Amino acid sequence: MKKFALGDVVNSDKGRRGVVRAAYRTKEGQQFYAVEKDGAMDHLEEDRLSPAPRVELAA
């Protein structure tokens, strides 16, 4: 089962924040995500990602 959905904002283990654009499994069954940051795509394992904290804006 996928931990993140398309469009989720995530942080990588290197501190980079990006948006999930694709989710897929390898032949070995490992879950990977394609994460976009500034127009570049990173392909990262699920355990290297964490949800980005949501920021609530004051009205």
C-alpha cells in the first residue's frame, strides 16, 4: 500500500521538499516515488520520504 498520493508535498531524507508526481513498484516490490522539485525529477524509495508539515495561514 502506498504511503503517499499524487500531489502530496514531501520532504526527502536530504531535506529537499517536492511534490509527488508518480508512484511505482520495482520488479523486486520496492515502492518508489517520482518527486518534482523546481522542474527536476528525483526517484526516491518510500522510506527516504516523510510528509511535509502543513502550514496553516492566518486569515
